[in-house]
Amino acid sequence: MEATAEPVLYHKLQIWEPSMESEEEEEEEGTSEPLVLSLRRPLDVPGNKVGGLPGAWARLVAALLLLAVSCSLAVRQLQHRGSLTGKLASMAPPASVHSHPTGVYHHGAIISPAAICSHLGQELLAAGGNVVDAGVGASLCLAVVHPHATGLGAMFWGLFHNNSSANATALTSGPAQILAPGLGLPTALPALHLLHAHFGHLPWSHLLMGPTMLAQEGFLVDASLARALATQGTKGLCPLFCHADGTPLGLGDRATNPKLAAVLRKAALAPTPALAGDELLNLLSRDLGLEEPLARPTPTLVPALQFSMTQGILFTTPGPSAGPELLALLKTALHSREPSPDLCPPLLKNTVTPVSSILATVDSSGTMLLLTSSLNSSFGSGHMSPSTGVLLSDLVDRSATSAWACPLILRVSSDDTEADVMGLVASGTPRMAGAMTHALLSHRARPQTHTHQQHQPQPQQGPTESSSTCGQGTLLQVAAHAEHSHVSSVPSGCCPFQGF
């Protein structure tokens, strides 16, 4: 502890000059009151003299004596302060060495596939938002800058863990429905609006400001979108993602989507989830020549599926996501006495892998949100609505399982609100449940680290490169441990993260 500096007060002292002697003598002659120099008794020497000295000399001697006494007291006080300061310095702890490894933060953090969206989520956290505000805002950002993997035409699944209640809630988009032949019903806006209405803190319109600005003023094509454009070609994507000669935009090129920006501005003003979805559906119906939409999205918030295991309680999403499949695989592996099978699917060739977008956000208390969304394939149906700038999904089968969706959360204790919490969400594999089970079993097989280091807290050991999504996808991990937020990814460095 550093010694606090105290203000020093200075008093002005009158300086004696020889010219003052005559003036003071004249004053003394005109006064009948004796000069009191001590509290014992007034001096009664005639002419106000001390030991025969004139009165002025007496006052000079007294002033010198007072000055000497004052100097002595001042020196003693300075010596006392110096001694006290020395004692405080000896008692103070050494200079702080508190530091954090990469991906560890005091308050909250977010990780996503796009740096600009992770940054937007971090700004929402720093502005007083919670993990739902950050996650929803970043998802809307990804809907703008990653149209190959997600968008307003995508389906969403989410898993929200509330640390104060130790419960988890699943966001479902409802079964896939047909908007028009071959085109899936968009569910992003009503699903995200519903999640935010129940658990968000900041105003809904505040979450759409950043994505709207990106769509209107433009964003730089990143490596992920550039690769998808180079692979997919430009059919159905011009002019938004094409040069004037029809070639696809490349890394670092600027893209805009003003029609999408207009949709987001209207959605920001919608007071209910139904109106947020209806605004988009009305525009899409006009583009498709429909009198009215054949169906409307029915997103829901339901209790998450739970499964108790040695390490704690596992939460995941219900069907038709791949969550039930994940739990079945996990139960079989845990009850089997045989060595755990290799649940990684074989590398598939000449097979279109469903593309999905993922993100995760967490605060230091253990509250977290995992979100995953998909157009079912790269750029979905490839059909872009001219009046909305929205790419529609090609997922139209109501009974189809969302194999790309099975986020999971592991809570170490159901009773302790300060217990460690870990979340996993993955993308990119054709058999997501098997890959996630493989990652969780790999985590379970390794010795756990519970030692709390004073200056550099470490999370409970989670997936590493050896427990990736079988080499075919991306795995994001978030955790709360020792009152800190932790974020990481496999492969390392694949996904930008931000925190504070």
C-alpha cells in the first residue's frame, strides 16, 4: 500500500527589520497595557524591559526563542513522519504482479468467427449489457458479414445458462418450414428477439445499431467469406458480392448491403418478436409473388436437456437439434466397460458439409450463452431476395434433424453458484454430436486442474488440439473459473475473441 501524500500548510512569518525598532518604541510609549510573553504573569519592569534591556530587544529575544522552539518541533515531526513512512513501506505488499494469460478476463468475454463481431459484442458488454445482449448483437453482426454461414434467413439454436439459478434454457427456432418451394422460412429475427426479450438488458434497438451500420456503410470481406465466394461462385450473389465484371469479391474488398440495412432499421423499431418477423416476411412475400406467407416462425424458449455425470450436470438443446443424439452417445460411452470408441466420423469426400456459424459469450460469474445457426449449406439456397438483401435457407424438411446444432454446458456443481462452468459449441462437421462427445470424453479423461493460483487463475482443463472436432471443424470453449472469464478455440487462433 502506498503512503498517501498529505497536504502541507504554510504560515507566513513576519520578518524583523531594524527600521521597525523606532516605530515599535513609539507604540510602546502610547500604550498602558503590559506585553504578555507568558501565561505565568505579566512583566512589570518599568519601560517594559527585561533584565534592563529595552522592550524591542526583549521582543527580539522572545521571537528568537520561539523560532528555535518551532524549528525543533518541526524537525521532530519530520523525523516522526519519516519513521512512519518507513514502517508503512515495510508493511506494504510488493508491487503487483497480477497478470492474465491470453483469453482470460476479469468481467466478460466473447468469441466468434469474425473479429468485427467479437469487437461489437465486447462493446455491448462494456456498455452495461449482459451475455445475451453481446451474443445477440454479435449474431446479427455475423448475419451481415458472414452470409455464407448465417443470416436473417438462417435457423438458430441457443443454450443460455443463468448462474444465479443454476438452470439452463434452450432457444429453438421450431421445426423447419417452407416459405416457398425449395426455400426455408427465415427464423433469425423472431428467435433472437425472443431470447433478448426474456434475458437481455440493453434496448433491442441498441443491438441493431452496429449491424445496420455495417450493412449500410460496408465491411471488409474476411478470409472465411472470401474462401466461400471463391468456392461457390457468384451465381445469385451479384451485385452485392461481385465486382463489376462478375468475379467474386476477394479478401479485403468492401461489401455493402443497403437493403439489409433497411430491414434491420425496421426490425429495430418492432416492439414484439412477431412484428420483427412479419416485417421481413411481408417483404419476402412481395419478392416471391406470394399473397401471404404460407407459415410463420414459431421460436420457443424451453428447459434444456439435462444429464448428470461424475463431473457435474450437462445441459444441451432438445430435438430436432442433435442434442438428444449427443446425450445418447455420451451415456453409451460412459456405461460401457470397453475403452471409449473413436467417435470421430471418417473424413468424408465429395460430400457437402452443412455450414454453420457459432459464437459463445461468458461472464465471470458463470452465466453464458452459446449460439449456433445455419443456412443448411454454403449460402443456403443461393436465392437472395432483391428487396431485402436476405439469403434464404434451403432447409425445408420439418422432420430434418439439425445435425449442426448441439451446444453443451457442463456445470461442476448444481448447488454451488460459484462452481466452475464450461461451455462448448462446434461447427463444420457432418456428425456434430459424435465430434462433441469425443471432445467431452477427451476432457473427462485428462486429470483436472483445480488449483487456484493467486495471480494467474487458470480454467478447469478443457479441450485441446488433441480433442478437436475430429479435424473437420471448429470448437469454441468458454468457461468461468476463479471469478474470471476464459475463452479459447480449437484450432487455436481460428476465432477472434474480445473481453474486458
